[in-house]
Amino acid sequence: MSNSYTLSPNGTLALVCGGVFLASLDQTSVVTALPEVMLDLGITIDRLDSLAWMVTAYLLGFTVAMPLLGRVGDIYGHRRLYAGALAVFAVGSVGVGLADSLGWLLVGRVAQAIGGGALIPAALALGSEGVSIARRGLVLGIVGASAEMGAVLGPLYGGLLIHTLGWRWIFWTNLAPIALLALGLLFVRESARQGRRLDLAGGLLLAAGLGLLTVALAQRTTFSGGMALPYVIVAGSLTLLALLIVAERKVSEPILARGLFLSRRFVAAFSSQLLVGSALIMALVTVPLMANTVAGESPLEGGLRLVRFTGAMPLGALAGGYASRWIGYRAPTVLGVGLAALGFFMMSGWDADVADPALTLHLAVGGLGFGLVIAPLLASAIETGGTEYRGTAAALITASRMLGMTLGLAALSAWGVGHFQLLTGNLAFPFPFAGETTEAFQLRQVVYQDGVAGASMELFSAFFRLGAFLSLAAIVPALWLSPARKAKTLLS
């Protein structure tokens, strides 16, 4: 279809940022709806682990869909992929809005995740289409900032809709902006169709391998050795990925382009992103958890503390994109993970009474650091992919962050439980003794509570130190990123 009017690059950028913002908003706004969903669908507290799949299913579908659908965009056009992703996201939103059981709700969430997962590489590819290398970092920083802003505002947006209209309106209100975005796509020029053949078998093997790996890492017993099931799932995942590597050798246009993983720059960006995701989840989980436990604050205060961290990430994303234009990708990435590590180190010194200005300063420093790395890592990967694998590279680099977060969360839960038991192993629960005075019993209760609080504080400090270590580890692969403003494309 040809139009007498075509959106400018800035107009296209605004359009694709709208879709990314919407997908990110929906990803986090649902967290606030979980209690209402339980009441509405009659889900009892003993099925709480099943309800958690409302979040996990989105993460799983999001991660699994991106690599294959990113390649679909490279072959059939990124505008077509973006339009299809909007349609799938809309169908998923309607499905969740109409769901009368947990099963149908999860089906709708998976559909939303597939649509949202396809939106990301399509948006990154369309946003960088026809943009000079010098400006590409800034453009990708703007896209990244849109995603982070959606994630920041999601819980507030969800809470407002639940309070006024009900939890289902979180999903019904997606339809109007989706229609506007679809209308705007009529005025976006389609990207060139570079590929000739879709490696469907390779894509399905990759999706299945990543899916099993994500499910295995989401099991609490994966790192504790308590059950064999997670290891069986991991073995299945590794088998599928091994079959993928063998099969890809016989494919002329594989979904995992050899040039990508033979490129030092792409492997460096992929590895840094994986470590960044593992470190990021440490802050996202620990900050509100610490506020709600040892600090004795309300869930609202825990959320407000986290906003001090996540609110700085869009600012960092913009700054990282702008810096990439002038000083390349290595310096802002190293600076970003260095600031993230500094923020974690400062947070590891917190006590239960930490307050402003130290509270806000430490969280903002960490959030700013994580934001700084978004654009340079994306830009480095996308440039390596060239015109033939732009969407695929964007999808893989985004999926690496999601896998890092899943791995970090699994390690945090498994190691954290074991470490907490070790810290509290010498604390005896204060059962009353025969003939003991009330004052003596109350004193032992206070001693026990202080011991548990101290162990909890030590555990949270250990989480922050682990986040600092992972952030510093990300510096090593980041040193292999391009130091110059202009990077040579390997696959073009």
C-alpha cells in the first residue's frame, strides 16, 4: 500500500515508542491486580503459586517469542511484524479481559507476551531504520527510555484503574491505543526485506530450548538440590539447544547467524546484558522486600522506594544514547555498570533506619547506571546484525537480559533461603518454659526477634553485594565493545 504521506523518522520513532511503552506498562501494571484477580476468579490462598504464573507466563512468552519473531521481521518486513504484534497483543488483552478462569487468563497472558515480545525487536528495527550510526544510539536510548517509563508507571496505572473501574480494565484500555498505533502504521514505510528464507525449525528449537530453560530457572529448587525435576528440565533444554547448534550448520540462513556469535562485539554485548539482567533483579526484588520486612514500612512505601531506583533508569537511557553518539559504546557501558555497582555497594551499608537523602541518592545512582547501558548495548548488537539480521540481533540482546533476570531471581531465591537458614541456625524459637516469669519470656522474644531482624538485614546486604559483584563482572565483556563512534558492520 502506498501513501501520499509518510511519517518522518521522528514520527516513526514516536509511533514505535508508543507500542513499547504500552507493552511495558501492561507487564508491570498487572502486579497490582493479583489480589483482585484472586477474589474475582475464586482463587484460594493455597493456589497462590498458580496465580504467580500470571506474571511468569508473560515473562516466558516474552523471552521465547522474541528471537524467532525478530527474524520474521528481518525477512517479511518490520512494519508487518509490528502490525501483527499489535493484533496478537490486542487478542491477548481481550482474552484476559473476558477470562472466567485461571486457565483462560494464562492463555490470554501468553498471547499478550508473544505480541509484546514481537513488538520490541520490530520497534528497535523500525526506530533505527535509515538512521545514521552517529544518531542510532540516541534513537535506541529513546526507545529504551519509553520501555523503562512504562515499567515505572505500570503499578501506579494499574492501581488507579483497579480503584476506579476494576482490574479487567487494565486490559480493556489497551484496545484504543492499539487502534491508534495501527492507524499510524499506515503512514510508515516498510523496511527492506533482506532475508530469503525463514529457519522455522531452528526458531522452534530455540524457542523450546529457551522456554524449558526459563521454566527450570523459575523453579525454587533449581539451585538447592531438593528435587530432580528442575535438572530434568535443564537437561531437556540443553539437549534441544545442542540439537539446534547441530542443525544450524546445515542451514544457509540460520536463525542464529554465525556472524553474530563469531563477532566479538556482539558476544560482548550479549554477555554484558546477561550479567546486567542478573544484577538488576537483585535491586527490583530486594529494595521493596527490605522495606516491607526489617524496615516495617507499608507496601506503598516499598513501591515508592523502588520508584526512586526505576525512575532514574529512563534518564540514564537517554543519557546513554546521547553519550553513545559522541564517545562510542564502551565508555557509557563501563560507566553505567560502574555506577550500578557503586549504588549496590552503598545500599549494602544500609540499616533498617536508612532514610533520605542517602536513601534516594543511593537508589538513584544505581538506577541511573542501569539506564546508561541500555542504548550502547542495543546499538552495538544491532549494528553487528547489519541490515540482514537487525531484528534478530535486537531480539537476542533483549532476550539475554530477560534470561539474566530469570537466572538472578532463581539464584536469589534458592541461595537466599539457604543463607538465611544458616544465619538463623543458632536461634532457638522462644517457647515458654514451665515456671518462667513473663518478663524473662518477653526478653527472650525480643532477643529472638532482634536476631531474626539482624539475619534478615545481613541477607539483604548480601543480595546488594552480589548485585555489585555482577555489575562489576559486566565490565569485563564491555571492554570489548567498540570505543569509536562509528562501528563497522560485520554482516552487511
